[in-house]
Amino acid sequence: QVQLVESGGGLVHAGDSLRLSCAASGNTFGNYAMGWFRQAPGKGREFVAGISRGGGGLTFYGDSVKGRFSISRDNAKNTVYLQMNTLKPEDTAVYSCGVYLRNRVYTGSSDPADFGSWGQGTQVTVSS
């Protein structure tokens, strides 16, 4: 089973950038599509971005982050990244990565139930 560890969160000002990392254990990382989700206090888990398995040629984004966030992966390092630019206070949340679990090609599912092996998350706080 893949284990995930997120890092890179912090406290920043509106307009700043951050890059989150999600490091995976095991040697089958490249076989899995991956997703980033976030959860703000009192709210459900929200889809942020997803990336196809292998070379990661397909990427998908939640409407609230399109044009500002970018997901990428480095299979040699067993890591998926989330580059976050032009951060806003409403981006404040705990960000977690998950492995796409379904036995079908990932085509951009934003349903948290399709992902698993969640890491512990990393807190991102954006001040105005």
C-alpha cells in the first residue's frame, strides 16, 4: 500500500506562492493517478487538482484554482507537486494528496471517494 507524506504548507500573504509536495513510498508510484484535495474548517473535502499516471500528461483542476495552481509529478522521486500562485485567503485549508483507487483510467474525477491512502495533510494559511 502506498503511503503519502505532504509538506510545504505555511503562512503566507495574499498574492504569494507556495509549492506543496507529496512524497510516496514504494516503487509503484508511477502506476497511480494522483489528486490534491483541501479541507477548510467546517467544510467537506474539495477537489483541487488531479494528474494521470505515468508521465502525467493529463491534468485537471477545480474551478476555484484554474489558472493559479499547477499539478506535476516526478516519478523518479516518487513525488507529486502542487504549485500554488496568486494565493487568496479563501485558499486557506489543510491540503492532502491521495491515490486514485479505481480500476479505470483517470479522467478527472473530483470525488474524494475515488481516492485513498491519504496523507496527514499540510496546513496552508493565507492572510489578507
